[in-house]
Amino acid sequence: MSAAVIRVGVAGWTYAPWRGVFYPGDLKREQELAHAARHFRTIEIGETFHGIQRPESFETWARQVPADFAFTVLAPRDITHVRRLRDIRIPLANFLASGLLRLGLHLGPILWRLPANLRFDPVLIGSFLKMLPRDTAHAAAIGRDHDRTLRGRPYLDTDIVRPIRHAVEVRHGSFRCQDFIDLLRAHGVALACTAGAGEPAPMDVTSNFIYCRLRGPEGIGLDGYDTAALDLWSRRIKSWAGGEEPADAARIGGKARASKRDVFVVFDNDRKVRAPANALELIRRLRP
């Protein structure tokens, strides 16, 4: 069995407070992504959440990262928050045709963040999960149903057929049920572990990879992680990658089958300021 891949990174890369702290003071703005990608193995693209992008943007991002780098991509709010997963065939096609496939080998998981007031509906969620493309060829096929609202020409080419991974982030308490976990496992979709304030984040293993979003100990983006917290997350990540589940994992359902799993960890904490430092500290702890 091949070794699991652990990717630690940050949410976004264009933040003024990073300049002169994480970024050298004389670094040009257009060089910031390349600089960040030399330190991290993943970065979450947030622009896609706010609106449809152009193929040229994805191509520009892909050119600036190393061969072993993988972006994670936030799905459009039009699908998750405006339409609330209903009547999404055309918006999904537009998203997939907007240039996403231009990331090529750098395309990592797509994260579907659901609104806090969206309740679990097994029919709605089941239908949504069934629509998600499983590979790049499937994504291109769905994307052919795009309409004319795209910003620029559609991009539906694939060099080779690659799997596409999906993770779902939920916030409403009604999702804390076995039926939801069963649906995720049936479709091979990960339950995003979004760690923050409130009750412990569910850590159910529902796919062949793990997606963690670390938003700070208080969950409102204001704090960095101390040594004890980083040690704790390091142990959890090593457990997942090694084929086990963390001893302290808070789960909705039962354990998954033991298997090594890739792990994506994205820091989105402390108004972004301490996120790079925390990510680098965690990377050091995860080294053999």
C-alpha cells in the first residue's frame, strides 16, 4: 500500500498583514503565490466561492506552483448559499466549465461549505452528492451543460482522467446523524473537520482522504494555535495518515475501515496573520 500524503497549507494567499511578516518586504504582489507554494503543499482558493472565475486565472495559478502541489477549491456560494443545493444543474456546469480543469494535476479536493441554517434533508443531500463529478472526464461532461453566464470561454479539456475529491462542511446540528454519515460514505465524500468554538468538530472518516480546516481555538479567526494544540493536531494527522483514527476523535457514527488516508490541513485562523506560522510549525512536527 502506498504511503499517505499529508498536505498542510493556508486559506488564500493575498493578505496585507502577511507582507513583511511571512512575505519578505520587497516581494512583489504577483510573486506571493509562488512564495507561499514553496512553503506549503496546499492552498485553499477562496475566489471561487464568491463568483465564477476565468480559465486564465486558473492557468495563472497553476503555473506558479511546484509539480507536487495541490490546490483545494471552495465551491461557489451561488450553489451552496443562494440556491441551497436546489436547481443547481446549470450552476454546477458553469463552475466546472469555468476553468477548474486548467489546474490539471494541481486540482485537489473541492470543498462544499453549507450555510449554517441549512438543515439535513436526506433526499436533497443525497441528490446533491449523486451529482458531483467523480473524475475530470465526468466533470467535463457535466460542464457541457453550461450557459452563457460564464466569464470567458468554457474550458472542458482534460489531459488525462484524474479522480476528483469532494468534502462537505456542515454547521447545522441536524447533520449530526448516522444517515448523513452513511450518505457520505456511500458517495465517497469527506466530512470536513472544521475545528473551532462550540462542541467538538465531528471527525468521522467517510472517504479516502481527510479534510481539516483549523479556524483557531476560539473558532472566530482571532487566535493562533499554541504548542499543545499543534502537538495534538500532529498526533491526529499521523493517526489518519497511518490508517488509524485519533484516540480522541469525536464521531457521529462508528469507525471506518482501517486504511491509510491522505490528509489536507488548511489553517484559516487569527485574521490570517498567524496562519502561515502555525502551518509551518505543524509541518515541522509532521516531519519523520
